[in-house]
Amino acid sequence: MAVIKHVKGKLPLGVLLFISYLGFSQAGQQTYTTRVLEAAEIDLLFSYYDQDGQNAAVTGGEGTEELTDATSSIVVKIPMNANDVLTVDVGISAYTSASSSNVNPLDGNANDPVSPFIASSGASRKDQLAYFKPSYQHSSSDRNTLWTANAYVSNEYDYFSIGFGAGYTRLFNERNTELGISAQVYLDKWNSQYPIELRGVFFDDRITGNGTYNPQFTEFQDETRNSYSISLSFSQILGKRWQGALFADIVSQNGLLSTPFQRVYFGDVEDFFIDDFQLADDVERLPDSRFKLPIGGRLNYYLNDVVVLRGYYRYYMDNWGIHGHTASLEAPIKLSDKFTLYPSYRYYTQTAADYFFSKEGAVSTLEFYTSDYDLSAYDANQYGMGIRYKDIFANTKLFSFGLKTIDLRVNQYDRSDGLSAFIVTLGTTFVGN
């Protein structure tokens, strides 16, 4: 009971027993339950992502992958009563991409050179994504059962997504064991944007090549994409210093799984250019169904009062031929009651999808093909460092909310195919009085 917990150690034993007796005996009319969330919380989150590479899928596996993305979001958690919490997550992501600008490399200035390694200055170089994600959580009075429900909607220029899901968690064995299951559904729709040269009748007097540029291109008829997933989790406290978890996801997708603006160049078709920019033979074509199965686990070890080791491993496979392995280690170091460092390292490796071909590696007689290097074979390393400031008394105020935590994390990501990225995230949590 919350009342006893707060006064224990400050009152004589007889008084404590008397309060306990009153809490259980007054005709069942008065009980004391610790609230799931004592006060409203607000999380303010910001991230900045910057990448570059030389294998852009928009230009058939060869070209600049330069991209910057800034995302801001606000997450508000509101206790509805002792057992229920409503969470509302709203955010917007704005990006500028040299790669996506080359969906239409001709919409810049007329005198600009046209090249897959040079960004177009036209409107297609940038876009915004906005999303809204509410969720509701209900805990049983004994805090051993948890139900959740959520919804999701997002929109950007060429893509709309709506989703919903639910979850159930049960704690056993004096809360040393936890089982969870959740399900999620996304119903998405493309507003297909094809490379400029594949949109109807295309003519430009700068085209060079043998013969006449006349690609055999057909638009996608179905622009929907549906995703269904079931997640299973099991966690167990293994001892005073060890805690482990196992998890698995079963994911099924169907519909338009190709990206309509990603070019493909065939090895058995004549090449045509405008300046240094090669015109598309087709866009990527991928199967209309995909099955994914990630399985993994976590193992945390409490080394001492200063250091905790957090290990993670995941195996991934799908029916497109990709097999992947992820391993990571994070070692939070407690510098003081208020400051904690978070050094981390993550390694990933995968095989190529059955349908991946480098530039001009595919031929026109194939049914499926892509030059998206995200579906190629590669290794990746990510190095990170973070720092957290925690004020348990929330002394610093913003209006009527006290500052609870500040998190700053920096990561460097490098892939064996040349892609490199730099990520900065900043998060703050404020709690109401």
C-alpha cells in the first residue's frame, strides 16, 4: 500500500499496523493503490541524420546518396486514473535528399549539368513526413497484467500509412518472469512517383545513344501495401546480477513492395543519356509478398554499482533470400547520481536478396530485379556514445513541469558498400507537479 510505503521507517510499528488494519478493514471502501504514472510527462525529442554514399537506388545503384533529415516529436503521457495512461506521440520529419532529387534530374536550372552524382535543385529534393500515434495502456490493480492499444497515421508526398495494434503482457513468479504478445497492422498506399523519363511520352533533344529511347515500361496497377506482424517476448530475472529476454516477430507483407521511383538498368538493353545521366530501362520490380522472421535475445549483467553490461543479438531471415545477424553491446557507466555515460557498439551483416543486381547486372527477361543496395550483401559497424542527466527531484522548471532527464546520443554508422551516416539524438523528459 502506497501510504505505508511512504511513511515506513518514520512511525512506530504499532501505528503502521493500525494503518494497515484500517486500509484493509473499512468495509472494502478504501484501498490504496500506487498509480501507474503519478503525474503527466512530456518528452521532447529531436534527431538529426546525415548520410552520403555512391550507390543511390534512385539512379540504378550508382550515384550520390547524400541526405539530411531532421525530426522533431513530442510525446505526452497523461494518467487517466490509477491504472490507465493515455500517450499521444506527434512528430514531423523534414529531409533534403540529393538522391531523391534525381527522380527528376531535369527540374533544376536549364544550364545545370545532369549527373547521378549531382543533386537537382528542383522541388523533388525535399519532402516532409508528419505522423500521429495515440496509445492507451491499462494495468490491473495488482500490476501483473498490462493491456495496450494503439493507432498510427502518417502522410508524406507520395505515401500514406494508417495502422493499429494491441498488446498483452503478463508477469509471473513474483514479477521475475514476463510474457508478452502484441499485434500490429499497417494499411498503406503509394501515390506513385516514377522517374521523369518514364512518365508518358518523353522527349529531350539532348538524349544520346544508339537508336531511339523507347523503354517498355508499365505502371503499377496496385498501389497498396499491407503489413501484419505478431511479436512474442519472454523475459526472466536469472539472478541478482543477470536478466535475460527472448523475442520473435512474425511479419507478413503484401501489395506494392517495390519503390516506384527507383531505377533499374539492364545489361541487354542499349544505354541512353542526357549529359552524364543514364535514362531508366525500368523501375525495380519485386514480389508482391514478403515474409520476415527476426528472432533474438538480450542479456544484461549488473557488474557493480557503476557499470551494467547490455548484450543483444538478433537473427533475421526472409523469403527474399536475406539472412542477417545483429550483435550489439552497451555499457552504461554511472558517473554520479545525476550523470551516466552510454558507450555502445553494433555490428550487422547480411546476405543479398535473390533479386538484387548491381548496375546493368539484371537483364530484361527477368521477372524481379532491384539495384537498391539496402538489399545487397554488406557489413555495417555503428559506434555510439551517449550521456544522460537525471534530476530525481525535477528542480529545474519549464512552466509547471520539472525537468526529469536529458539524453544526448551521437552515433557513427559505416557500411562496407561505402554508405556512411552520422546521427545525433536529443531527448528531454518533463514531469508535472
